Amino acid sequence: MSEKTLESEHKLSFEEFKKEILEDYKIAVISRECSLLGRREVLTGKAKFGIFGDGKEVPQLAMAKAFKNGDWRSGYYRDQTFMMAIGELKPEQFFAGLYAHTDINAEPYSAGRQMGGHFTTHTLNEDGSWKNQMQQKNISADISPTAGQMPRLLGLAQASKIYREIPELKDRKTFSNNGNEIAWGTIGNASTSEGHFFETINAAGVLQVPMVISVWDDEYGISVHAKHQTTKESISEILKGFQRTNDDNGYEIFVVNGWDYSKLIDVYNEASTIARKNHVPVLIHVKELTQPQGHSTSGSHERYKSAERLEWENAHDCIAKMKEWIIEVFENEEELIAIEKDAKREVNTAKRAAWSAYLKSIIKAQKEVVYLLTNLAEKSANKPFILKLKNDLEAIKDPLKKDVLSTARKCLVYVRDENCNEKNLLINWVKNFSKEQHYNYSAHLYSENENAATTFKEIKPIYEKDVEIVDARIVLRDNFEALLSEHKDLLIFGEDAGKIGDVNQGLEGLQQKFGKLRVADVGIREASIIGQGIGLAMRGLRPIAEIQYLDYVLYAIQILSDDLATLRYRTFGKQKAPLIVRTRGHRLEGIWHSGSHMGALIHLLRGVYILTPRNMTKAAGFYNTLLKSDEPALIVENLNGYRLKEQLPSNLGKFTTPIGVVETVKEGSDITVVSYGSTLKLVEEASKELLKVEIDVEIIDAQTLLPFDINHDTVKSIEKTNRLVIIDEDVPGGASAYLLDQIVNKQNAYQYLDSKPLTITSKNHRPAYSTDGDYFSKPSIEDIFEGIYGIMNEANPLKYKKLY
């Protein structure tokens, strides 16, 4: 495209046109200088690690020009130039991220919790409510796992389709303007080899959503050339089958060189128009890019690139090529040289300012501890040791918080037998500083706002005098119907969730009533199902993403763990995705359909509530609770409970099951038994048999595993019974070990125990197939009976004789 075409399209005068080009060049040069100086900061030890966007500057300028308010980006850690071009990254913030500054005002992307290059914008107000997404450019919080940004991108794009096509949502003006927003994705060419990429590409083609994906192609994935990464060494070549035609839906695909500034602007404008107006996904393969500093600060690209390749990269560096183009058009190199000099000064000034701001509070803490230790040493018998620690701390020119706090804590060991006011002052300092850093590094894993899920009290189901007894699935189905009627932004989707109303008929007939967009079937693609849910939730909708069985959650565990569970935490509470994941598990037979790997989920999904209702009424109550809140959760329904009989409440959609609260299902005096989910029925059966031999158990339903028993009611039971048994379908050391730690250590129940606590679990292996396989793999009624009886035999062998 000629400069005249560019000028006319943008309706600019020649001087305005020139000014815009030079401003773009300045942004590119500033970004490059940040990358160069950032690498130096890592190599000198001021920063821990660096991964930069050098070599990708020019195409990101073009992308930024097409990016509008209300749009979303789901990208990866090379997009610093794009962030600068849309006004969301200043050089000082770049360096604050490199230094891991924990002040959210200095480092607004994660408050130092993520390494540099991981960006976000704030979509929440201080009280946790939504900002107006249409008045800002929206960046979904980056994650490091390669291609991990792709599933979320699908949901961000689908939200535009939902807002455009569901009439009841037309008034949601703070989230959408008739669905005209684009979700922009960026990914490196090597990462397109990941399954998440292909799964998302296919799903977006099926759904036909406004998504523009840029593939930054520099021919390498760290040290591995594209010939080892991609068939035909070209992602656009192998995706040609996705190209849309007059007769078939698909993708619009563009291929463009990453150093061709004017052509890039053409391509991005056209891609934006196609996606925004027609809701068509677009792939832009940006080729012939370079990576001047290699993959990261961990290595040098000279080790794996040939001399010829390095020479080619120097000649085709996108900024150098842009400079050539500008000189050719404007014939004025002096202005560019002046811009380059100004950029160096600006970046150097920003670096110094960021480092000074980062050190300011740490230096203050260092001086405080030096002062406290100086005074303490004068009162202590261990003065020489304390002064040694004080002097060592004082000598550190650029201290870390760790250096300061570690020194203070070590000194307390020396004065453990002493008593003076100076010691108390040091203790108070350690406590206050530790509390402050706990907030800096640990706050916002879950919501800390008024509508946190754990704040909602129980509202019990109401039953009429002539209550109807129904299959338990009917309770769920009718409750979902009530929720869909009340919450116009509620969407439910998953494999078989639509037309047949899910495999257990918990959604029977709801697609016919609420339409194919609100109750939807999707393909067999668990990772992108979760990604859909995350993206939709980030754009103000309330999705319930169904994974058909708990075993299949493993397909999506990376997205659940790395993206959903960390979102609120990694943005310091500035973004949220209140996604509800619905699944079912427990007691189905066989290695692949047993669905009891709760321990793995508990440890991988901190940041997501894990709820394990024992029946469908309890499950329905959880859905009702969660829709009052704005937090993500995984609900595991009982696979063998859908055809069991339950009473149908009259206050459907209104009653709530509290989160983090256990329930005493049966009171007893001899022993406390804790379980959850479908295993609870076995415990109840065993308790009847135990009563026949005069053992009265108290049964506690955990109900929620994350969090578990926030009121510490379990320890109150153990204080009465003095004995504890935990029964679980997971492997030994799985969820039972977690519950044991929560009860014995966190709730301090150890002090009330008269017998060693017992865990009754499945075997170490996956359950075998068939009824007998289940019986010999998982806890049975007899296992539970004999385990509890054995504890009572040890306590009173005369009354409870050995069974064998």
C-alpha cells in the first residue's frame, strides 16, 4: 500500500500522516530499547528473568491500530509493543514488572506476581464490581504456558456472538455494543504445535466467532527450527482447509511479512472489518520476523542459528526495515536519529525511576531493622552476634525484602531468653512486616468482597404438604429452569447438554425452551469448553460449562489450574471469571470412569471452589449460591444419584447450600466419621449395621472440599467423640490426607483424639471394571464397618471382640 492510500484511508493531511508514522516509529524504538536494557538488568542481577518482544514491534503497531475500545486481547509474553501502542504500558511500568514491584500502582498487571511481559487491564472496581468494558481496551491476564491463552480467547470471542444474538442481552451496554467487539489472539509460531491451539482453531471455526489470531513467526521455538515444529514449516499452509468459501464457513486467512509496515496496516484493517462485521474468525500469519536477543535471558541464539540466518535477521529486522521505508517516503533521516536518541534517554530515565521506586520501601525497612538491631544489641548479652547481623544487612546496597526480614528473624533467636522493650519492638516489626508481605504475595486467591461465595448463609428448601417425590434429576432440571428464567445472562453448554438435555437428563427440554445459544451442545473438546467458560465469564456472562464426567476434567486440568484458578490471584484482584464447571463422578465402574481423583483437583485448583454435594437438592443449592456470588467453582454431582428419589422443593432457584460449611447428617457419641459425595450413602448404611453392635457414629458431610469447614464444626464433634475416621474414594494420601490435615492440624483436633485417626480409601490403583471390580477397589460397606469397629476394639477390647 502506498503512503497516499494510507493517507486517504485515514483521512489525514500529509503532516498528520507523517506525525502518526513517526509516533509509531518512536513507540517501536522505545519498546526495543526496553528489551535491550531489560536484558542487561537481568544479566547484572537486578532482575530475575527476562523474556521480551524484540523483533515483533512493527506488526504489533498495526494490530494496535485496529484494536478498539471494547475489544479484548488474549495473548502471550511478546506483546509489549502492542501494549505501549494502545497506551497501556509505559517504560517505567515495564521495568517495574521486571523488578517484581509489589505495588499495584507501579506494576498494574500483577503487582509483581508474574514475570515481566505478562499483561492485563483492570476490569473490576475496588469493590469487585465490573467496570465499563466498552470504555477501555481490555487485556485478559496473560499466562506463561504455551498456547494456554487460546481456549480463553474462544470464550472472549463467543461473548460477542452471544450479546449480538440473544435479544434479552441488548441492554448490557457496559459489556458489548451489539457484539461488534473482536477478541484478538497472539501466539508464537512454535506454540501452534500445541493441542490447545488446534482445538481452539477448530471450535472457533464451528462457532463462527469474531476472533483474529496473529501468529508471530520467527522460524524458531527457542532453539528448534520450524521444520521440526510444523508440517510444511507453515501454519497458514496446513490450515488452508479452514479457509472459508462462498459455500462453507471457515476462516479468512492472511499471510504477511512482519517487516512490511504499510502492508501490515492494510491486512489488520481488513481483518478487523471482516471479523467485526461478519463475525468470522481470521488468522494472520505474520512471517519473516526476527528475535534479536534470542528466546530469553537464559541463553543466546548464536548457539543455534547459522551465520547466514543471523545476517538475514540483521537485514530484515522489522524496525530497520520500517526505518528504510520512512526514509524512502519522507527523505528525512535526521528526525529518526533524533527519535532514537530521545528513546534511549526516555528508557534510561524510566529504568532509573522504576528501580528507585522499587527500592524505596525496602530501603526504609532496611533502615528500620538496622535501627532496631542497634538498640537491641545494647541490651542483649549476644551483642556481638546481633551487631554482626546488623552490619551485614546495612552493607547490602540493593537489599531484598527477604534480606531484611530474614535478618530480623535470625536476631530473635539470639534474644529468645531475654526480655526487654527493644526485643518487643523487633517482634512487632517482624509481625507487621510479615503481615504486609502476606497481603502482597498471598491476597486475592478468592474474592475478598462482600459477595464472596462463603458469605451466603443457607436458605433451606421448602416443601409443600403434598410434596412430590421425583427422580433426583428432576430437582436439578427444574432448578436449572428457574435459574435460566431469572438470569438472562446464564448459559449452559457441554457435550450432550443441549438436544438430549445431558446424559442424565438434568437439562431435559431446556434447550427447546431457552434456545440453542443458552443451552448448547458442543464438541468433544474439554480444554476449549473450559476456555469458552472463562472468556464468557470475563465478559460479564454467567456460564455453566459442563464436562460430561469427572474423569474428563483431566483433559482440561491445565486450563483450569493455570488460568481459571489463578486469575484473581495473578491480577491482584483486578480481574475475575465466575465460571461454574458442572460435572459428575464417583462409583461408576472401571479405570476410566470411576471419577474420584479429588486429591489431585484439590491441590491443582486452589482458587476454585470444589463442591461435592451428596444429592441433587444439595447440588441445586450450590448452583443457586454461586449465582449470587462472582467466584469460580467445580461442582461434582453424584453419578449414581440421578434416578434416586428426592422431594421436589417449592422454592426452586432460591434455596442455597452454604459453601465451606459441613453438615452433621447423623449425630452419634462414639466416633466422628467424615465423608462426602456418593460414599456418604455407604457410610450411612454402615452406620445402621454398627448400631446393631452398639457403636453410635456421628456422620459429617464435608459438602465442600475447597474450602473445608470454615466454621471448624468437625473439631467440635471430635471433642465429643474423641475419635476420627475419614472415608474417601480417592487413592491413599489423596483427598483423605487433605481432610486429615485440615481437621487434625488446622482445627487442632489432635488434642482431643484418644485413638489414632483412620482413613479408609480406595486402593492405590484405578478401580477395576464390573461390580466386583468396584467392590475390591473402593471402600465397601464392610470395609467401613470393620475399620470403625477396629478402632472401637482397640479402645474397648472386652466389649468389641476381634472379628477375625
